[in-house]
Amino acid sequence: MQELTSDVVDIKVGIDIIRKALEEPVRQIATNAGVEGSVVIEKVKNFEVGMGYDALNDKYINMIEAGIIDPTKVTRSALQNAASVAATFLTTEAAVADMPEKNPAPMPGPGMDGMY
């Protein structure tokens, strides 16, 4: 995937989307294990095929030999889900998003330190 490039801007954007979609399962597993996902992804990118992060034991191993994953199935699922979400979003005429509310802290009760 690293060597995949294009001179067409739309294709470059598509390649970047797929790269990020492929990173998300690793990022989520690492985050769930209490480890920084971006660090794990960078290490895994530099490994040979089949190597990955074992979240249960917090180490990097050959995932196929350990029988932890079927890399084809994981990759296919990540791509299918990313494509499905992208297609749904692109064919939707409008999208609604919630703006985060800025709720000020409530007034402290009387007699609290700092009250006059």
C-alpha cells in the first residue's frame, strides 16, 4: 500500500481514505488495550507481512503463526465498512451533525471556599 500513488487528485484522496480505513482496526485495538494507537500503527507499518501487535500480551509477534487473525478477513471487513459509510454519506443529500454544547460550570453552593 505504501508504493501506491497517483497523479490524479481524486485517486490520491481515495488512496488516503483506504490507508486510514486499514489503520483503524489496529488503532482501536491498541486504544482498548490502553496503548497509544498511533505509535502501534507506525511500528506495525515497518514490520514484515504477518507481524502485528498482540494487545493481550502487549508485544509484537507474527500474528499468522500465533493464529490470532486472518489478515485477509480483517482487511476486507475494514474496506467494506469504510466503503459502505462513504457511499452512504456521498449519496445523502444532507447531513446533520451535533454542535458540542458549551455548558458553563454550575454555581457552587453557598459556604464553599472562594465565596464572599
